[in-house]
Amino acid sequence: LSFSADNSLAIFKIKPGFDTLRALKFKKVKKNKWPLDSLCIIEFKTNKTIKIAGLKKYILSEKGNTICYLSQQNKSKKKKSWIASLSKLKSDKKTNILKVFTSYPNLFLELNDVVDFKLSIDGNRLGILQKIVVNKETNYKVIIYDLRSINPVREFDVAQRFKLSGWSDSGDKFAFFQIQDTSIENHELHVYDLTSNKSTIIGATLLENMFGDSLPSVHQGPLFSKDEDYMVFGVTKTLVKEPEDSLMDDEKVSVDVWHYLDAKIQPQQLKELKSLKKKSDWFIYSFKNSKFQKLNNDTLQMRFSDKFESMYQLSYSNELYAVASQWSYPWPKDIYRVDLKTAEKKLLMKNVHYGGELSPDGSIYTFFNPEKGQRMAFRIPTMDTICLTCQTDSVKWSRDNNGLPALAGPLESYGFSRSMRYYFQSERDIWYYDFVTDTLICLSGFEGHSRNIKLSLRKKHTDSAYIYIKDTYVQGFNKSNKGMHVFAWLKHGNHLDLVEYLNSPHQLVELKWSEDGNKTLLRKSSVKEYPDLYLSDSEFKTFERMSQINPQQAELNLSLIHISE
């Protein structure tokens, strides 16, 4: 579910019905012959609803109002005949057609044989992967368009295989992978800079000179820093063709070998085999000085989110505790802070069971102490630990363990704001710790505790890694009647009050807000109602039903509700 930036459109995807897919599975129909999804576009000005069948992919730009969708349609060709009057269209093949709207419903661009595409955040630039067939030989090419003019700004050489990666936040850099020889998938990473009209190519030859048999990995990254001076990406081992022998594939034997001193038991090794084949090391590349640095190693693991902004990132190692992790839980880790600019690794804490987050400036690391049942923080400059929640009495900070023989973990944490406030959840309420004033505040004013409602903080838009309270709302789950609540924030003096806008005996399945916050799309369900789509205002005063997914619901509903004392 999503709104356009000017709030004139709502867009969502419709999947084939459960009964339809079940019937196809029962008949053992191949997946490539299953019906595709459909795209639904709602125009608020005209109150029109448009459905596009055969949907393969769609993107609505985060900023701006550009809509792109790729759909599969029958490819029509003229049937050859010596009687011209009997010539007709014969549809025996299918093709992918990309349609681009910079101002819907006016079609700006239409392209055939498109395999994939990537749209920049502002909706001004488009990268496509297009299939080219010449003399029955299939190849591909990457083309970049600036949607402020209809002509392409850059076409790359034809190759046997490509994989698109994505745009930087500004839309000035575009990354993709290229393979020249499909018999072995050794990729080159290409980053094209539209401002300088230059490409940075990172391939096996360049990496082998510095790091041995290495090449960029298609399974990890690349991701650009906020200032776009740096790029992190994955590097894996170069693939080598297996030597030819006299045995056929079905004559070769595969053997699983396990030793009792292995750090992981055999079922876990087999379970992780597929992900292990995709495992890569993180590298960082500087566009300013064209230098590489390796950020982790075989025992140090890292993760990056798509919205990473800080040049400090967390990494962890469970090497010392791997054997004990076979029978104990939670699995402890040693936590490190990595400076991306220098690749310096600093050990923060050892034997951490429930880790947390790093502050925007990289000076605070939060975690949860399961023995004390309290949230803690480690101040990196002074190397000391403080308790964030020990000053409160009779507030539960850990989740219900349901009788399991393990240390209970924390309830949900929401992250930092740029002003160094750390937001998290108690059993019923929402809290934050202000590291500037060293104070703990109940943001929801104990509203959840007094009404027996579990309150959760939710972002209206997910375009930032940090918390902006003005761009959040509060979702509530009533522990007494299992109903849902939606609250908004209202500024009152020097604090915020919770204002309840919705109280309903339903489960909230999904909720999306328009860019200006005046419209909402939501799906709600109950034991008697299917989770259909509704359009509402910001205060949920009116509801307009936009779908009727299961019209037989009233006939098939056999549920009874009875409240017992």
C-alpha cells in the first residue's frame, strides 16, 4: 500500500485468490504458468479505480509522483499469409512492457522487452535492463534515462547477463553487476556517476591484485553512504570451473562429513548451507581516493541496513561461544564498533546476550541485561556502563518467556533520534532515555498501563533510520477485549499528549499514511470480517471500503463469540 507524493493516487497490489492457487497446486501446474498479480491504482480526483493485469513489478517514487510498472502481455506478430485480407494477429508469445508515468495518467515512456528496472528516490532517473535478440542470440543491455527528457542519457555495452542493484539517494550514482561469460558467474561491479559521466568498475582482476582470489558479490550490497563519498559492498571468492572428468553428474557422490568438535551441529550446518554459499565479506570503497578497505573477517560479522547513515557500524563475533550455543540460548556475542573511514575495530563488550543499537554519533551502545531484566547503555568515550531503567519500580521491561528455560529477552526497541533520545517499550507503555539530560521519560504518560493496552510506536514513513516523533503514531492492542487502538501525538506545553482517534474490535493488519498525513489506507479484520482495504482520513472519522476480497464471507462464517467470566 502506498500514496503518491501529491496524495492524488493510492497504489496497491492484488494477488491471485487462495482457492485459485490451491487448485493449480492440486493440478501440479508449473509456477511459470500461474496467474500473475494485478496492480490497482485509485485516482481520488475522478474516483476511478484502474486495474492492470499481469503485473511483474511496480515502483512509486518516494519523492515526486513517478509511477513505473512492468507487466506481462501477449506479444502480437503478424501471421504470414499469401492472402493479405486474411492476415490476422497471432498471439503466441509474451513480452514484458514497462510503462512510465511522471504525471499520471499521462504516459511518458513505454518500453518493450524490459527484464528489470530501478527508479531513483526522487523519481527523475530510471535504470532498465532490456533484452536484445539478434539472429536468435539473446543478450542484454543496461540503459539509463533522465525522466526530465525522453531520450536515454547512457547506454552500456551489450553483455550476456546483468543484474541491477540500485541508485544512490541523490540519484547521481547507479550501480549494477555485469557478467561476460555465463558459464561461470564471476561478476563485475559497475558504478556510473551521472555528474561526471564516468564509470567505476570493480572486478576480479582489480581485487585479486590486493586481496587474492576475490570478486564482488551480487548477494551483498552495494550501499552508498549519506554523503555518497563511500560505498560498501560484498566480496566473495572467485568461482573456478570444475575440471572435466569421465563421470556424469548422476554418477557423482555427495558426502556430508561432521566431527563432534565442530562448532555447529550437523543439522545446523545443513540448514545454513545455502546462506553459507552466499556469504561475503564487507568492503568499503572511497570514491575520492579510489581505495578499498576490508571491514570484517571470517569470525567478525556485520550487517548494514538500506538506510545506513552513520560512519560507525556494529559488528559481532560468537566464535568463543559457538560450541556452547549448541545447547544454550540466547547466544552470546562479543560486540565491536567499526569506523568505516579507517576500518578500525574497537571491542565494546564481551558475552552480550541481547544486543541493541549504536547512537548516531557512535558514542553510545545500548543493550539488554537479561539477568537484571533492565536496559543498559555503554558509554564508549568513558568506557563505563549505566542502567537506563533501574530507577523505575514495578515496570516490566522483558517479554513473556512462556515458561521456556531461557533468559527472557527485551520488548521492542525503536532506535535513536538525532537529538540522542533512545526510544523503547515497556510491557504497556512507550519510553525514551535522553542521553543529553540523563533522564528517563514515559512518553505515553502511563496511558497503556492505566487502560491495559499494549502501546507500540510506529513510523508513518520509513525513509530514515532515525526516529522523528512528529512522523510517528501509536498502535494499541487492548489486552482486555483484544481490540485495536490508534493514537496520535498532540503537543501540549512542553510535552506530548496521546489523542485516541480509533478504537475498534478489529485487528489492524496494515496502515499506510499519505505524505501530508491527511489520508490513510488500512486493512482491518475480525473473526467475522475479512481484512479488506479501507480509505480513511487522518482522524479515522469516515471509512470507504475499497475492496471486497471474499464476497462469500457472510455465507461461510460459522464463528460464534461468547465472553465468559
